[in-house]
Amino acid sequence: MNPIYFDNAATSFPKPDAVYTSVYNCMQVGGGNPGRSGHKMSIAAGQLVFKTRKALAEFFGVRNPMRVIFTLNATEALNLAIIGLARKGTHFITTSMEHNSTLRPLHELQKKGLINYTIVEASADGLIDPVKILDSIQTNTRAVIINHASNVTGTIQPILEIGKLCRKNNLILIADCAQSAGTVPIHIAESNIDILCLTGHKGLLGPRGTGAMILSDEFDEQELTPLKFGGTGSLSDRIDHPDFLPDKFECGTLNVPGIAGLYEGVNFISNFPGGIAVISATKNSFSRNFITHAKNQIKGFTCYSDENMRNSGVVSFNIEGISASEITQWLSENHNIMSRQGLHCAPVAHKTIGTFPQGTVRFSFGIFNTFSEIEQSISALSRLVNEK
Amino acid sequence: MKSVILFDSTNLALWAEEILKENDITAKMISVPRKISSDCGYCVMIDSTQKQQAEKLLLKYNIDHNEIADLEDI
């Protein structure tokens, strides 16, 4: 029995076939190290990395591909952005829907006495009111960090309004697009995003171990201090680390096989019939379908995602009298359904929706899921409730 | 005669190669000739007759480059 995979917010599965083959080919044939020599295999690897850089730039509406900096994941991109922007005595604004990959670097910086930060509270359905961000601005506020789509509730934040207010108040906007990249249409300039942080292995359908920090064409990269220094294949005769993009923030050998796969993931999304708008609508309809039917059919079902709100394909729920871990284990062992339980690395978000510390069961849908799989999961959950 | 366009960054060289090719300039990535630099990276080789055209394109796309050296000179 094939697994029913509802854990796409952790990592998407399956991937398009071209992702698998490109990773394999890159390992087997394209074994060179990009930018480290002038032989054909090194150049070919460099061209592959460049083509992925360019594909990502185009996908998010950035003109200069050098402004795409490859990272291991969204966490690394967010650390690079947050720690790179920190200056003594500055203030940051973030929200209660953030992942630990934003909250922990902020907390560490605050502990060191370098910065302080304000957490803007979302409503119980996970939505941020931009006015609350406006009200939190202080004279020393430097940046706003927003989780574009929640990995707990699937709530999509009003990034256009938030972007406008950041621009108007001369604040740097960092968008955590770990869940939204490849799922929700994003144009970096139209949204006034300065720094977009993403992972490659979720909505963009690439391999794990890929991510990027993308700087808008207008953002002054001198605002950011690098976290890593080392080999770039450029200006090797000097001890000073290069200050041009992407080398300023990208050193050491890249995950070239992963990047090869990411290219095919982005290519798949870019050429998806109807485009990313269809992907977005499909995931939204999976969430809506699941919530509507589960509410009707499963006794004691409480959902923390609102079926009437735009959703990125992520639904959190609990069933009265059965723990989240019991549900996920039972689904996995008895029905081959993969889901996730717990706090999803976002404890403050769970406080906001009222599910801390017990957490929730999370179903996160991907583009390869079907309505029939959702139906099967509801039958399975109903059976579990009836057996109890 | 051939010329090579030198860059501080191999990433910029790769971008330049693509832009030049898209604009019908025969461009090829090669190792930076030893006489020019001992750097580990690569540069873009073009036909010397297309030097001006190449320079204009790099300026248009804001791709920073260093000197353009004629291979005969080295």
C-alpha cells in the first residue's frame, strides 16, 4: 500500500521525477566543484548553479541573479538575515506565528544585550493585523520579520499591506517564506520584501539541504554582515573576504546535487498547468475539503485552521480524548498515513491558538495528494474515534 | 584573435557568459590564463572583434568586470 503523505509542511513528498534524475546525474556525471577550477566539469557545475540562481531570481521577480544566496535551508537564511542585520541598540518586530528559526536567533541576540524585540500577537486563527505592527514601531526599530504562511495553521499573512507599511516607515522587511515559496505567488518587489528566506525542499519540491536568502534588487546589501568567511573561488590572493554578491554570504562548496534537484523543482512549479495560482488554489481546496468533512464526520474534532480563510494547505486539529501523538502513530501504523504531531517548532503560535503545550495533529497537503486520500484519512480518523 | 574578460567572481563570469550568448556573441568559459592571474577561477573568452559589443552588454546588465585582455598580449 502506497503511503498517504500528509506531512508536506515538514518536507514535500514525492518530488517530480526530474528532481530525482537530476540529483543522480549531478552525482554521477556532473561531479565538478563550481567556481573552483577551469576544467569542463567545474564549469558545468558552475553553470548548473547559475541556472538555478537565475531560475529562483525570475521566480520571485528579482532582476539580478547574484542576489540569490544559496543556504542549507530557511533556518540558515533567517539566521543570516537576522544576525546579519543586528546592530547594538536596535529593535526588531516579529509575530506570535513565527517558527523557532526566527524566534531563537532573536532571543539569542536579546540575551547578549545586542537588540530587543516585540512579538505582535496574532488572532486565534493565526492572522496578523498590520495595524498592530504599526503600533509596535519604536524610534530604533530596524526590521520586521513575518512568517508569510504558518506551518501550524496554514494562515497566509497580508504581506502586501505589511510590506507597504514597512516601506513607508523605512523598515527592512524579512519574509520567512519557508511554507509559502512554491505554494503562494510571491513577487519580492510588489510585496516590498527586502530579504526573502526560503527552503528548497517544501513547496519548491527540491531536495532537503537546499535553501536561499534572496535580496531584493533595491536592498543595500551593506546593511547585512556575513556570518561565514572562507573559500569562494574569487580573489583568492587576498585575506579579506569578498564583499560582492553572492560571494559575500556564500562560501565553501555548495550542495550542488541538491541545487540541481531544486532547479527541476522550480522548473516543475513554473511550468505547472495554470501556474502557481492553481497550486495555491489546489492546496487551499484540500484544506477546505478536509476541514468541512472532518467537522461533519468526526466526533470531538476541533480544527484550528479556518476553512473560510485562504490556507496554504496546512491544517491543525485535535480530537477530544485522544492525544495528538496517539493519532499520528495510529494513522501511520494502521493506515500508512503520514502526519505530524506536537508543536511544530512554533511554541508561541500554539499559545496563540490555545494548544500549548499539548500541540496538535497537523495534516499538510502537497500538489500530488488527492481528494480520495483525504476521504480515506477521514474514514480512518472516524474509525479510531469509534474504537475508543 | 581572441580576448578574455576577467571578473572578480566566477559567479559573475557565468552570468556574463549567458548574457553574451543570448546576444549572439560567441563566448566560452576558460581557466584564467596563468600569465594573467594565479586565481583558481575562470574567465570568458570571446572573439576580439566583439569586444566593444560585449562591453556594452555587460554595462547594460550592470555586470562588473575587470580588464579585457587580448590573448596575443599575454
